[in-house]
Amino acid sequence: MNSPACPNCDLTVNPAAKVRRHGFYFRTSDEALVQRFRCSGCLKTQSYATFDYRVRQKKRTKNNRVVEL
């Protein structure tokens, strides 16, 4: 997967800023390792989960059952 663009800063203002890998974290709701990224422009971190529609959900496994209703 490609690294995502930074949602916090505008990379057109600082084109030298890059988003680089910055470790992993363990998501307990579905027991997955999620890649984290860090922007060299604003020094904030994000992950692939930041751009997911299920961001900040505690029980992601319940989504399929809710959609079926």
C-alpha cells in the first residue's frame, strides 16, 4: 500500500515534507496490526485507519450485522 497524504497540513506549501512509516499499533477490536505514518512537515501521526469510515469505533466486527438490518 502507498503511504497516505497528510490530512493535517498542506504538502503543496512544503513539498519537501514527506509522510513516512512510523511503526505499528495493535487494534484490540479485531486483533490487527495497523501501520502508522508520520508527516515530516507537521510531525503529526496517522494510520490507514484514520481514513476508514469505521474510525474510532470500538466494535468494528458488529458493522456487518448492522448493515444487514
